[in-house]
Amino acid sequence: MSLAFDDILAAKDRLQGHIERTPCRHSRTLSEITGAEVWVKFENLQFTAAFKERGALNKLLQLNAAEQKRGVIAASAGNHSQGLAYHASRLGIPVTIVMPRGTPFVKVQQTRAHGAEVVIEGESYDDASSAAMALRDERDLVFVHPFNDLDVMAGQGTVALEMLEDVPELEILPVPIGGAGLIAGMATAAKHVKPQIKVIGVEPAMYPSFTARMRGVNAGAASGGATIAEGIAVKQVGDVSYSVARPLVDEVLLIEEPFFERAVALYCNVEKTVTEGAGAASLAALLAFPERFRGKKCGLVITGGNIDTRLLASVLTRELVRDQRLVSLRIIGDDRPGLLATVSRVIGDMGANIIEVAHNRLALDVPAKGAEFDIMIETRDAQHTQEIMDALRESGYPPRAV
């Protein structure tokens, strides 16, 4: 089975007026940070906040009347389900979605809000997919695969068409890989329009499905873990999507968790836009492997923005800790009145903010007449933190970071 460039052109015409033609903008700040020339495609501005609408709608628009009446079913960790549910509802097609346990609540809630019947089953996407197949047979539904389907891949390929229309000079496309539907479609389109362009796959190190397939290794045995990029946490790459993508992909990079977190935080702080972990994978690749992209014109896709708000808050807070803008200091001193007030005054005079204080008189490594304080402070940057620590030391209260 193969994906033709004409299929992607047909998908582009089919989708016209039904989805957003999202902007592809140059980011001067991200370019300065990464050393590459960065353009960002904002697919999180689709109505369901993810590129998945493209493939799902392209598939739905090609169903015959009998298939539309029977209804469709899919397994998804969220974005495919939302895109399918939203457009099926618009077209009057019944839709059932099977989602694995652990799917972010925001994705479950939004999928139901689009009119889908949601079934929670299994610990992973693969478990949910097996359950969806069983329901398909039981209810005689049409299965719409999130990635292992040529019509879905053709819809996803329209992302690359738009990017190269807007920025023809792009040299590299780092593309997230879960089941490989997006990279199959984008690589097919990009290599046809511009054969010399490089397409680089990006996978979570915890779920190296495409990499394992290239090496002839059983990906299922090597995959697993709680990744922030749950949207691409797929243990087995699709057979059809792999066969389409493999000849067109120049390289695949495996990304560790801190780079996903930093990329999410950078998009929020620099571009003022919200991304999920998988949605920030392209930027994470530039952060993890800057030498691969330095000086090159790179097109990044924010594939989705459906992140749980608690997780986003945690990621942003953890980034403050990494940047030493949020630091916990331990101070041991004599247990006498005014000690905490003196320490607080030094910190306040230096322009820092005290977030919380933990006072421990019972620690056995502290003298019986002493007291231990853990003080969390918010500072401007690492240099400001060091200045505060120096001021405390000069005041007779040497701190240590904990």
C-alpha cells in the first residue's frame, strides 16, 4: 500500500473551508534560544486544538451513505477522538471512542462534549485499540484508525503542504512520531514538493516504536512509562504508516522527558501559546540535539494543545525550579525569638518573595537549642538566588539549597 501525492492534494481540496488554515510564523526568540531558524505551525489553533481533525475529517468525507448511517468507532488517547467526534457530529454520523485509562481528563471531557460515546478501557492505546476492534465487530461500526489508514495519512499530509506554501525555504521538518500517520503524510507531501528537504522523526525515549522497528527490535518489550508526551506514547507503529514513512524519513531522534517539559514551558513563556507534551515534541528535538539543527531553517508543528491544566501548572513550576527561580533554602540557627524575622528581612531586602516556610525543631541533626528552616523563595534568576544566599551567609545564617 502506498500514499500518493495526489491523495494529499485531493484531501486539501476536500478539507477546504472545514478546518482552520493555521498560521506558520517565524519565532525570533526560539531561533535565538535554539540556534536554528525556527518557524512554528500552530495546529493547536484548530477547533479541537490538534492537527488530528485533518485526517479524521478526510476519512469521514469519503464514507458512503450506508457507512455513515452505521456509525464510526476509534481508539484514541484524545486528539484523534476529539477531531473525529466533532466532525462526525457536524455530519450527523454516530461515533464511539475507546480511550485508555489515564487519558487526561480534559480530553475525555471534550470528546464527550462533542457528542461521542466514550468507553474507557485498557491501560494503553494498544489495549484500547483491541477493545475498539471488538466493539466494531459487535456493533458493525466503521473503524477509523488514528494513524494506520491512508485516508487519514493524506489528511495529515496537508500540514506540510501549507507549511511549504507559507515558507518555501524550509530545510528541515522535525515531526513527532506516535503511530507514524503524521510523519507518513507530511514526509510524502514535503519530499514531493521539495525533494532535498530533511524529515526527522521525533519519539519519546520511553516509546521508541519507529526506532525499534527500524532496528528490527520488538518495540512493545522496550516501551513503557509515564511520559508527558502521552499523545505519541504508542508501543507499536502502524504497519501501513511505517511502510509509507520509512523510505522518506532521514533520521529519528529519541527525546528524554526534561526536554518535552522545557519545550512546553518555552511555548507558553515565549510564544504565549499552550501545547501538550506531544505537541511540543518538535521543539524538544531542537533543545535536545541543537547541533542537528543549528543554522538550519526548521519548520516545527505544534501538533496539539490539549494538556491538563494541573499538568501544565506542574510543568511551569518545575521549569522555575530548573532555572533556579524557585529555590528551597535550608537554614539552621539558634532557636530564639526573631530568627525567622531576621532571615525574612534579609530575603525581602534582596527583592525575593517567600513562598512557604517549614520550621523543624525536632530534626536530630540540629542542636537541641537550634532550629531548622526550609524556606522556599522566588527569585529573578540563578544569579539573584546566589546573591540572596551570599547575603544570608554574611548575616550569619549560611543556607544550603535542598
